[in-house]
Amino acid sequence: MTTNNKLARRTQQRRQAIANTSDTYRFFNLLTGPEMLSKVEELLPETYRERQFLPTETLSMFLAQALNKPLRPEDH
């Protein structure tokens, strides 16, 4: 396996580990719940380009990742 393949595989494994431990659904439900939905919609751009993830989904994934405890050093 080449160095680039090893690096890509390792990066993919790290991203998968983050995705597995992130509670993005909880953040998404919080952001789109009755208490916050109007404020979140107010802050979203009126028009945005076609994306794989909507802005609220992206924000919820970011929050889950940022607020999650860091991976162990041996996972890096």
C-alpha cells in the first residue's frame, strides 16, 4: 500500500470514528425545534446553492464534532 493510500485510509477511519461518536441528530433536532427554528431560519441565507447537506445539517454536524471529546492520541 502506498503512503497516499495509507494516509487516505487513516483519514477515512478518523472521519468515520468522528461520525460514529457525534450526535448530529440531537443537534439537528435542537436547531429545527420550535424554540430555535425561527432564529436559525432568520440567520440562513435566502438562497443557497444545491449542496449535499443543508446548512442546518452542516451546522449540526459541526457542533457535534466540535463539542465531542477529542479522539485519543493513538487514533491520530
